Amino acid sequence: MSISNVKVIPDGSGLFTKYMGMLISKDHDGFGQRSWRYMAVINDGIVEKWWQEPGINNSGSDDDPYKETTPENTLKYLSASK
């Protein structure tokens, strides 16, 4: 598999996460504001593909899902869209 021109961009301030509606409260775990798990392919400033884990909430009533946002799902998408 050969994928090029990919840049991983962190969201250190959490502003992108906030504006995308993915900032949640983890106060019940002592963490404060955190990002719900999501992942996106952004091409020239346009969200081309979006994944997020099901069950977004502020109550902690989840089992911390990690199925949709795996690196393998991104690689599979990028490989298929070449």
C-alpha cells in the first residue's frame, strides 16, 4: 500500500473539536473537557470523510467505544479512494 501526502494534524487547543460539536465533559472521571473519539479525512479544507464513535455523551454512560475511529478504517478508506 502506498499512500502519500498525508499530514496528521493535532487539535491542541480543542477549538476544532469544539466547533465540530465533539467536545464533551469528562468531569465525572476527573478529566474536564475532552474530545469524543472522531476521525476525519480533510482535503483542501473540506471534510471528505468523517467517522465517530457511537454514543456521544457527557454522562460517562459509555464503554469508551473504539471501533469506528481506528487507523485501519482510515487506511482502508484512503486505499479505496485512490
